[in-house]
Amino acid sequence: MSSNSKLSGISDRVPTCSDPGNRNLNRGLIACEGEGCGVSVLLLFTLILLSPFVAHAQKTEQKASDSTLVIQLPAPEGEVVQAVRSVSDDGIIHGTKVYEKEPILDGATAQESSDYYGKWQGGGEVYFKVRDDAIAPRHFKASADIGKIIVRYVVESLSAMNTRLQIDAVFVERGGHRICPSDGTVETSEFSEIQDKVRAIEYQKKKDAEAMMAREAFDASHGTPERQRAAEIAQLAASETNLHNLEQKLHDLQHELEVRVKEPGAKLKTAPFRAATDLRTLAANDELLILIVTPYWYGIETIDGQHGWIARDQVEALP
């Protein structure tokens, strides 16, 4: 019998919340007996010393989980970055809580890097928000200890007016370094906050543009008749161009953000999972407004204002 076979109760896996993977080190010591005992004990303590480095290596290789949220926003990269920075600095982990009487989990901080996720290998810019000493936070699968919540945002420009946003969230328990992935609620809640920020930025840009046009019109009205006439013509041309652009943008948005139900009987869900509770049954050709896009689900709003989730294979684009 080799010295390795004399060790028992030792696992080489990194424990997760669904697989605790407890190591019984005492049992491993007791199983060591005979002339190979010295070698076995040396090997055992070598494994103990190396295990944190093995765990760290496996954790840093993990780039995304099943709940990763990837969305394409019709906004410039600079606006999305501004919104992400604002949300990462707000101190709140959205979509989770620790105590029932405290629905908001605050105390988070923005950070420039994460030991858990490691160095990002893709394109774009990466931001983090971390909440230490969270006790079994909600919506992290099987969390039952104190640990750290890490939210990662990846922002990447696709074109002048389109930006890709990826959001991941994970809970790493302190005891045993178990990994508890999010069930998707944290990612969608964080995105909702970012989306609101982007809309606020767009609204402010519109108001600033209107104020500038008003100032230009005022300046033109106090100039010579020729300058005033030229300014009126330029303003009329700009208004016509803006109207045409808005009409075209509205048409494009209707086809990009609206879909209809393919067949009767499609279920509107409370969350993007097959096992989620049904909110209602939809009729064929019901038109839906897309609010959130995931690889397999749409977060939608019905014509009567109800929000929910529907599988992407149950809808089609408007004709």
C-alpha cells in the first residue's frame, strides 16, 4: 500500500454552496499509521499549505455564472460608464437583503479590482462594488454564513450609439470560502438602477440642447433683420431634420423593442426561470415592450402596464 492511500477524508475540490466539500483533517491524521506514517503526515501538511493557493487559482478563473446578465443598450459608452460609476458608488447592493426589517443592504464600496474574479481578459472597462460582512444574503443560492458580495460590471462600446453591459454577482462565504452564485435577482436589480441613470442622462442632454436653442434664438432676435431671418431659416431646417430623425428613430425602436406572442398560452413569469410563478397567460399576437434582454428571456411590459418575463422562443418581431 502506498503512502497516499493511507490518507483519508481529503478532497481536492473547491467547496461551493451546493457542494460543501468538508475536509476531515482529524480523520486523515488518524488513518496515518505504519512505517509510511511520517511521509503521509508530511504530504498532508503540504496539501494544507497549498490548498488556499489552489482555491484562489480556481476562483480567479471563474469569469461568469449562469445568472450573468448581458444587455445591449442604445446609448453611447460614455453615458453607460457614467451611469455604472454612479450605481457602483451608491453603497447599495440592489436586489438582496440580510434582515427582513431592513429591505436595503447598504455599506457597499466601489473597488477597482477583485481577487475573486481576477483580471478581466475581454474588451471594455470593468468596475466592482463589494459588500463585506454580509450575513446569508437573500437571492444567493444556499448562502448560510458571513461573507462578501461582489458585483462586477463590464462596459464595452459596440458603436457610437450602442454599448454592451455585462453584470455578474456572487457571494463568497468567509468560512471555507464557499461560492454562492446569484439567482439573477441582483443582476437584474442592478441593471434597473443603471437603466434609470442612463435615462436621466439622456433627459438632461435633451434639456440642455433645448436651452441652447432658446439662447441662440434669443441672440438671433436681437440682431439685424438679415441675421434674424437666417437664424429662423436655420432653426426651421433643424426642426424639420429633428422631426424626421425622431420619426425614424421611433420606427426603429418599435421594431427593436417590441415583440408579439407567437401562439396562445404563453406564460408571463415572475422571474427568468421555467420554474418561476406564472403571472398570467398571454394571447397570440399580444404586443409586448422589451425592457431587459438576457440570452434566453425577455423582461417585458404588457400593453396594460404589467411587468414580467417571457421566454424568447415564445415571441417574434413585429411585422
